[in-house]
Amino acid sequence: MVLDKLSDSLKNTLKKITGASFIDEKLVNELVKDIQRAFLQGDVNVKLVFDITSKIKERALKEQPPSGVTRKEFLIKIVYDELVNFLGGAGAKILVKGTPFKIMLVGLFGNGKTTSAGKIAGFYKKRGLKVAVVQTDTWRPAAYEQLETNAKKAGADFYGIKGEKDPVKIYKSVEKKLSKYDLVVIDTAGRDALSDELISELNDIHSAVKPDENLLVISADIGQAAENQAKKFHETCKVTGVVITKLEGTAKGGGALIACAVTGAPVKFIGVGEKMNDIEEFKPEGFVGRLLGMGDLEALLEKAKEAISEEDAQDLGRKFLKGEFNLIDLYEQMKAMKKMGPVGKVMEMIPGMSQIKLPKEALKVQEQKLEIWRYVMDSMTKEELEEPDIVTSKRIERIAKGAGTTTQEVRGLLKQYRQSKKVVKMMKGADSEKGMQKALQRLQKGGNMKFKM
């Protein structure tokens, strides 16, 4: 989970609310101190911490819950609302309009501009846009090769001039070719600090590109120092938004997020891992939902759309309802899960699931299990995938040998299939909420049925 420590602290704070017999001023004061402690440990600016907690306290003590809402529920909503407001409210989504829509990335050395260029290119490529990336970083060694590699991974076209020292000349030489693209991402050079030289260079390339979005890339590990950096770039280089990278690997990410949110240069993307698809549009409502353990269904659905087409999802759904579920369908489901990312990251988006304290070791086992079962299925014939019941002990030995695994793993996959098939049969015809509840009750009475990822 991104910002694990901050998230755990805030979840524990909410547990105090749900576990309290009643809400009084003493409890509110205790909660406020807990939230302050959590944010200060996350390297959030002291003044900002007291601003948000003062608003929470004032609302909690003065406002009355609406009809039908308990005092506890209302207090949790206040905490949620104020965190969302603090991080930018509705957010600042980029609306791609015009052809080509140009996104220019700026920032200092070591913050991840070139990696972010590839990730952003891939993000929009998956959404059906024709995307190109342009290299104008003439300072950093191997910048050309790195961006070219990232563009290839993202499925985007790459443009640049190896060895050329004038970034404006590079852009001008490829400008006409860019008109055929929906989106163009321009990677620029950085420095160790925002010097006059860098400002001059960025202004020159900005004048040549005329970007629709000029995004500052900042590493989350600088914490609250992000505020000063964001303000300087915003004032001198016409920055329209911020990309925060490496958010998954530092406790200071909360400080960086909140610092940028109050600068006038809103956070538009966050980097949440090392892989090319580990980037998300920053949506405060969903992000706070994950922090507090409430899930983020919008992000989950977005990942699901990337993993499986709507047509395939409907087809799979029809097979489930008809009871025609076979190993090929399970295989497609597993491939979709794999594309959606690690099990732990998917779980945190499902409301309530992040509250289940599965150890990281257990999650790793689940990931390994998916990988092993994929190899097992690759070793099976089409007939065996379509009719798993024909798989005998002799076939199991052949499949295990072909997959480089044990017969126990093959039997485990077949057991998973039979259990899934049993669930499908139980759910078949349970088209009402009452019917679904009865089916689930039958499962619970079964006792020995255990479901695995």
C-alpha cells in the first residue's frame, strides 16, 4: 500500500471512532492528536497539520449529523471530507483536447522525469490514443537510450536526435511529424538545482513546444520540501501540475502530496511502483478512501478495463451464469488479475479488504501460486482445459513435468476449478438478493470449502 504507515495510523484512528460508546469532546481531542501525530510522522508541514485538524475539530464539535446518520458515521465523514479537501478536492484531471495534445515534463535531476515520460505515454496508449515521446534532455548521459527504451515498453513512438545539444533544435526537427499523434510527451533536461541556466533553457523549450500541460516531476522522498520546489517552478516555468514519483517507497509521501496540493500546482499523476504501468491519475477522493481503508472502486474498475475488454468480461459473465465455466475461463480470469497488478494493490482498492491484515509473505505466496498455475495451464492440452474432468493421474504427472512443478500443484489447480464450478452452480438461478444470501449460507455450512486467489 502506498503510504503504509500513514494509512495504518489513520485506520487506527477510525477504529477508535467505531469502537467508542459515544462521541464527546474528549474523544474528538484524542482523535485530533492521533491525526496530528500521523501527519507529522509523514513529514507534513506543522502549520498545514494544525490547519486541517482545527477544521476537523471545529466541525466535529459544532455540526450536527443529518437525519439517518449516526454521530460516529458523521465524524468519519468529516475526517474523510477534510482530507479530500486538503489534497485538492475533486482533483485536477487532464482533459486531452486537440491534436496533438502536448505534455512537457520538467524537474531536477533524479526525480524520475524520463521514467514518468514512459509511464504517462503508456497510460494514454492503453486508453486508445496514438502517442509519441520526444527526447530533449541533452544533459544527462544515456537519457536518449533510456527514453527510447521506455517508449518501446509503453508502445509509443520515439523521436530525438542522438548527440544534439540544442533541445529546441531537436523539437523543431520533429515538430511536423508530431501532428499525426493524439498525444505527445516531451522529456526535458534537469539540473541539481533550479538555476538561471535551467530556467532559461526551460523557457526556450516551452516557447517552442507551447505545451498544453507543463508538469513538474518531484520525488516523494523530499517530503514537505516539495512545497518550496513546486512554488519556485510554478512561478518561474509556468507549471500547470505536478507528478509525484516513488510514492510507494517513502514515509514522506504524505508531506509531498499535501505540500504540492496547496501550492496552486495540483498533483495530476502519482507513481506507485517501478513497473511501467505503476502510475495513476491522482484523484483525492479515491486516494483518501484507500488511506482510510474504504477502498477505491473507481481505480479498481479502471484497472479492470485495462486488464480485460468489456466484451470479454460480458462473455465470461454469461458463461458463469450458464454454468459453462471451464479452465480456459479461469485462465483468462487469472491473466486479467495479473494485468491488474499485485494482489495486495488490488485488495486495497476493494472496500473493506484493506482492513484484512494479510501478511506480506502470504500475499507473495498468492502471487507465486498464480504464476505456477499459469505454467500448469500452459502445459495442458486444449481438450484438458475445456474438460478438466478428463485429467487423470497419468495426465497430471505429464502436466506437472511439462510445467516444471509438482503433481500437488496441478491437483491444487484442479481443486480450485471444482470449487469455483460448485460456486457457479450454487449461484446459478440465485438472481435475487435473497437467493444469493441462501447460496452463500449453503457455502458457509459446507465448512470445508476454502477459496484461494
